[in-house]
Amino acid sequence: MPKLKTRKDVAKRVRVTRNGKLVRRHAWKSHLLEHKSAKRKRGYASSPLIHPSDVRQVRQALGV
């Protein structure tokens, strides 16, 4: 059986924690931050988990 290839675009956006959970970066924090409230920007700082319904596809793309 051939080796599994990693989807590099997914690998750059998602990382696997020690416990095997998948963590992503929060969207909407790259630009146009002047009009966003401080509370909203602090919320973007957190690293949310990948939604459970997407975990299977992301794991497959990572080759994990």
C-alpha cells in the first residue's frame, strides 16, 4: 500500500494537540481591526477546536 500524502494546505492551518484534538486559528483577525471592539478581538485570540462533524475529513487530509 502506498504512503498517505498530507494535504499541505490543511497541515498549515490545523495542528494536533497532545491529546489528539484538532485546533485551528480563528477567522476574521487578520485585517480591518479598527472598527471591531476589543472584546470581539480578544475572542478571536482563542484557538477553537475543529467541529466534530469535520474531524474525520481533516484527520484523513492530515494522514493522522
